[in-house]
Amino acid sequence: MKTKFLSLLVLCVITVSGWAQATKNTANLADVRKRLTQIYEKDQKERAAYDAVERQYGWGAKEAQDARQKIKDMDKAHLAEVEKMIDQVGSYPGRSVVGQPLDQVAFLIIQHSTDRAVHEKYLPMLTEAAQKGELDKAGVAFLTDQVKVQKKEKQIYGTQIHINNQGKKDVYPVEDEANLDQRRREMDLEPMSAYLARMGVKN
């Protein structure tokens, strides 16, 4: 009888412990979703404000410079928060964790960073998240090409465009151009010809 009582007591302790842990995890994820919402709303508000300042005063004006610095400071602070969230969740806070459209927020904050090392650090995690359906593939394709171009390597998906020496829009060099559209389809990107037409790039 005593043995049965002890077994029942241990089972109760385990059950209560499991319930407490589940409650804690639910609370943590709710906090992550709340913070991602706040980060996104502030990000969009500050960028809209900057656009208004630039239209009013011009890109080189002190007002625009101050607004750009404010954006940079905000992006840095938001990146620090997102990095803490990733540590807290244990992976990218994607679709199955925070739902849509919040699954895109952490990606946008990482992409906003002007530090190439940040892009390179998180690109493998973002790529894995996209492959698992936790994140849109198209954005990851853009970031992949961005990293490639920053490293002066040929891009993979043909997303990066620049102004060439003739003052015209042009595409940075692409590897294996023969299979480019196939790779773009795999990342939910439109055919290259349609993309070039939309971006105003003439062959």
C-alpha cells in the first residue's frame, strides 16, 4: 500500500511539473508574439516617418540624416531583442511558433541589419526555416543573393540589381544561368523575364 502511495505521489509531482512547464512555455510564446507585434508596428511607423521627412527636406538634409540615425539605432535595438527571442525559443520564431504574419518579423529585422556578419550568421537558420515552411522562401532567396553579392560572389537567384557603368539597371552576375528559373521556382519567385520587366531592367 505504501509503495502504491509513493508511486502515486511521484506521478502527481511529475504531472504538476509538466503542467507548470507547459504553462511557462505558453506564457513565454505569448510574450514573444506580443514583442514581435510591437517591434513590427514601431518599425513600420518609424520608416514611414523617415520617408515623410526625406520627401519634405531631401535626402541630404540634417533632418533626414537625423531620421536615418534614428532608424539605425532602432534596428540595432530590435536586432538585440530578436536574438534574445531566438535563444528563448531555441530556433527561428516561425509560423508554427508565432503564426502568420508574425513569422516574417524576425527575418525583416535581421535583413535590416547593415552588418554582413549578422546576415551570414543567421542565413543557415533562415534557410532551414524556409525549407520547413516556417518562413517565406522568397525573402530568404533575396537575402541569400545579398550575402553572395556582398562577398563578391555570383548570386544564385538573380534578385540583386544595380546601376552599371552606363547608368542603367543591370543584374549582378548569376551562377548557372541555364537553371536559374528552376531555382527561382523552388523559392516561389516569378520567372526571371517577368522579374526583369517588373524592375525595369532591359536585356
